[in-house]
Amino acid sequence: MKEYLWVAFFLLVGIAFCLGGFIFNWFIRSNKPSESKLSTYECGEKPVGSAWIQYDVKYYLYGLLFLIFDVEIVFIIPWATIFKGSATVTALFVEMVIFIVILLVGLIYAGKKGALQWR
Amino acid sequence: MELLYNTERLVEIIGDFLQSCKGYGIPEWVLTLGGGVVVAVIIAGFIAVNTLILVLAERKVSAFIQDRLGPMRVGPWGCLQTVADALKLLQKEDITPKKADRLIFFLSPIIVFAPAVMAYVAISWSPKIRVADINLGLLYIFATGSLGTLGIILAGWSSANKWSLLGGMRSAAQIISYEVALILSVIGVIMLSGSLNLENLISCQKDCWYIVYQPLGFLLFLVSAIAETNRAPFDIVEAEQELVGGFHTEYSAMKFAMFFLGEYASVFIASALCATLFLGGWQPVPGLPAVVPPIIWFLAKCYLIVFIIMWIRWTYPRIRVDQLMGFSWKFLIPLGFLNIGLTGFIMAIRG
């Protein structure tokens, strides 16, 4: 448990490092805001419309695929940690081959449906 | 050299000092906090200095690859160039666009940088030098590595700039695609060692480094790690010819600097992980006597990987966004599964 206190502590250290930099910057920076300086950059033109537009559904598709495969990896990692020195290595191996083949069929299906094609 | 050789002793001396302080009636929590602050200052200092060195190294390496001289004016051989850059960034005006979401715009550099610092907790620098012995170290480093993505998406969205939004979204798509390939590439190593603890992983490689057993895994890891840290040839996130600056178009001054500190901190983490998993961590080349201290071995391996990453960056052109996504899903991930299958097959045959 003590190890994870270090994790929490280093989260605070990271935040403190950033805030320290920002505060130091705040003290010595120049500050002369103007209308055009504070406007959104769009190649020197006046910005057209809002930037918060609807974006493409393809990002959502990749998110979905990632979710599926990441959950599969969560299953593979515990299997990998007990693989070495196990008494039933062959059985473990065959099980994982079946699992991975099912996964690969899913990946091929996604490819055939065009989900892996960037449009 | 004597001092370097005694780095390990130095850690022990600090520990002994803290122990002996208990005798003088100083409460325990003060000592714990004091020790923690010392460690934090060392790591934070390392991250800052490491970034300065890596930026200079990057510019010099790129210059030599392109037959130029690189920075030469500031200091001898241009070696103070990045110090000057850092000082300049420190005193720059900090601009927040009027349309931006102020709170998230302010928070996102922190969300990028803080997880990169957190990853340093699990790194094993030498037999005695480490911040904490985290049992699931490997998984933990992957977890912190993917947290930074959140900051990039938020930075892109909160800027209210079309370039930033596109850069942030592309970054998300790219990082989640290569995340799968990255973790798949280390499964072989986990199978060989049966552990997720970085200490155990290193001691398992006493006789033979895992790069010998896992050459395919090493290559997959290197490629995915370069993509994970958003570096060329996989840096469509900040492809300056098409996206201006990508997600950090609207950022300036220290907020901008934090993105770069975070990037170089995670480049170093990726190299350290690569050295730990495949090149035997702080162990010398098998068969060589242990003359050079382990931390020097570790840093040498890390900087070798960093150099390879830079070398790749300045040799290959950036690849197109559709090729990039296809490369991960149609090439790296099937190869990752193949690597697991081969490793398992050979281990099953040999019992």
C-alpha cells in the first residue's frame, strides 16, 4: 500500500511542477492583450463559425474497436503471467489460440465491413 | 568515477541519515515527507534537465543527419541553446483565446504533464535506486501513458480552434490504435518472465536479454512506442504542414512548455521501458564483468533507444493518416497476435 502513496504523491508533484512554472511565468511575463491577439487563430483570417463542430463518426468506430480489443488484452495479461512453469502449458496454449482466433475473426470481420478504412 | 560508482551507497547514506534522525525526536511523518520531497526534487530536476539535453540532442542529431551544424551561437558548440529557449518561454506572454474554455484550457497541460511524472515512480534505475517497488509496474506505466491522451484531447477541444480540435481528435484515434499494439507486443515478455514487476523482469534477464527471445516483440514495441509518443513519422497529431501546430496551436509560454516537457518525459519513459523489457535494464551485457555501475548501464541503454527514436524521426517522411491507422490495425496488431502465438508455441513445446 505504501507504494501507492508514492503514486499519489507524484501526482501532486506533477501538478505542483506545472503550477510552479505557471506562477513563475505569471510574475515575469508581459501582459498586453489586444482584440486580435485574443482571437482564435485561423490562418490570419477572421474565424468562421464555431470550432465545436460535429466531428466524423469514424473516430467513434475506432473508439469502439479499441474498447473491444483493450478488454481482450485485459483477459490475455493474467493468462500470460501464469503461463510460465504451469503444469498444463499445452492446455493453456490451446485455449489461448482458440481465444485469439475468435478475436482475429472479429478483426477480419471489422476489416471486411470497412471499419478499418479511414475515410 | 568514484562518486558515480558510489551512487548506490549515496541512496543508502540518505536512508541511514533519515533513520538516525528518528533519535532526535523528529516525528516520523516529517521524515517521511522530507524523504519524499528529496526524491521528488531529484526526479523533477531529472525531467527538466533531461528535456533540456534531449531537445539539444534532437537538434544536433537532426542537423548532422541533414548535413547542417545545428545550434552554434549560444554557448560553446551551441550547448546553452535550450537553456536560452527555456528562459525565453518562461517570460513569454501567456495568451488564452477569448473563445476558449478557460478552465479546461488551463488544466490540459497539467493533465498531459502530471501522468508523465507519475510514470517515473515505477522505473527501476538500478538494484537499489527506485522510487517505489510497484508490483504491477508494467501495467501502471501503460496506464499513466494513456492518461496523457486525455489531456491532448481536452487541449484540442478547449482551444475552440479548428486545427486544435482536428489535431486532438487525430491524436486520440492514433493513440488508442497503437495502445493495443503496444500492449500486445509486451505480452511475450510477460509470458517469458511470468511477472509484471519491473524488478523481476530485469532479474529474469540475467543470462539472456529478452531481445534475443523476442526480436519481433522488440520491433513492434519500438514502432508502437514511437507512435504512442506522437513522434515522426507518426506525428500527424501536430503535422505542421496541414494542421499548423495541432492541438497546441493556441498555447503559449509555460503552458506550451509543459506539453513539450511532457512529451520528452514520456519519450524517456518509453525508452526506459524498452531498455527494461528487452535490453536487460540495469544489467551489463551478459558475460561482461560488472565494472560500470548499473545506473550508467541503464541510462546508456535508455539514451541509445532515444537516439534510435530520433534517428527514425529524421530519416523517414511522415506517413498519411489513413496509412497510419491501417498500419496499426492491419499490420501491427495481427503481428502482435502472431508473436504471442509463436512464443506460446515454443514455450509449450519446450515445456
